[in-house]
Amino acid sequence: MMKMKTILISLMLGILFSFTCFAADGQLSFSDPSGNVGENITLNLKVKSDTPLSRADISLRYDGNALQFVSGTDTDGGAGTLRVHGSGDQSESNTLAYILEFKVLSAGTSTINVEKQEVYTQDESLLNLTHVGASTVTATGGEAGSTESVSESASSETEESKEEKEETVNEGVKLTAKDKSITIMNPGSDVQVPAGFLESTIDVDGHQVKGWVWKAESDHQYIIIYGMNDAGDLNFYRYDLKEKTIQRYFQDPLEEEQKKNAESYPELLNRY
């Protein structure tokens, strides 16, 4: 009898363990909006599951010549690349909902695709997406002469800030150099700016964007900026102000030693 109880308990524990090992499933879907050139359209993005969800981190790609990003729930970026990161609207059970707004720039059909995605349940487990959709945007021509040249701007930019040309725009400006481009982003609170740098601004196609310069220099040769590359990876980048080249920023040990020597040089002069 005791042996039978032991076997039953083992079977029950095995069944319970098998349930905890399976990741929860979900689906990521989009609406397919349509509109006229010059109008704003609304895109709905939803993640649904049978289990309570916590947050998502989704990278999107779209045609920056066809659409201009205006605003979105927990969304930043622009110039063809967006990052949706946050809890969104959770008014529906087991659903994360996000609303994105775009301005239609040209007639035709374009798509908005998912490049990378991570969705978390309330216990911070990764959600297994069994379906990842895409959005098809249909745009029809507007009135003659309504086409205008538009520079992609940050998601937080308003009509008032567009008129204030000197106001700093932190995100969404496309920076291109030798066939390499990144989308300038605003670093989160968990991102640490490299030591020894001071916040500054740089003009990119008429937009003032945030960066950091080496504080020990008066004649700055380069500036570091935070951005997302075409693969959706976030990192600091070094932008050469004279050569107009972009390189992923890393700490060069020799350069660091030279900077330390430069900082200590005035103290050595006073000492001797």
C-alpha cells in the first residue's frame, strides 16, 4: 500500500512538472490600415495569450519613404525603424495592446514587419509566439500638389516643437555615413553613459540631437551617440565630426590611458 502511494505521488509530481516546463503560447497581430496621402492612419498592434502578460519589446521595420511615424504607445524611433517596449494597454484580459500613428507620404502599398520580439508573461517567462503577423498599409493619392518633403522626426515631437528649431530632438533622426546608418534613440535609465563624457548636441539635417563629447577636450573631434542599427541592436556609436563616419563605440585601452595622462598633465605642471 505504501509503495502504491509513493508511485501515485511520483506520477502527480511528474505531471505537475511537465506543465511548468511548457512555455505559454501567444499570437502577435496587426491591423491593416488605409488612408490618403497627407492623412494620418492608425495601426493597432496586439499580443494575445491564454496567460497574463507583463510587457513586450518589439522592433519594427517600415518604409520611411511611404510612412512617417507620428506617435505610439510605448513606442520610439523613426526613419524606418521603431521600438515598441512597455506594457501597453492591458484593459483586455491576457492582451498587450499598442496604438501607432503614421502620416501617409506616398501612394501605394507598404508593409510593417517585425524584426525582433520578446514578450514576457507576468512571471517574467518568455512567451512563445506561434504567430507573428505583419501589417499591410494601403495608401491612395491625395490632391495634386499636396506632396511635400518630410524629414523623419522623433516620436515625442509635437507641432509646437517643430516650430522651435533650436529645441533638442533626441530620437528618430537618420544618421548615414558610407552606406551605414543608425537611428538615434534616447537611452533608458538602465543605460550607463561612458565615463568622462559630457552631454552635448549635434546638428543632423537641421535637427538638434543629443550626444556626448569628451570633457577633457576643447576642440572636439568626435561625439558619441546612442542608437539602433539596421539589425535592431542598441549601442553607443562614435561619430567623427570631420570625416562623417560612424563606428560602434568601444573603450580603447590605449586611448583611455592617453586621456588619463592628459587629465593629469596640468596637475603635474603645478607640482613641478
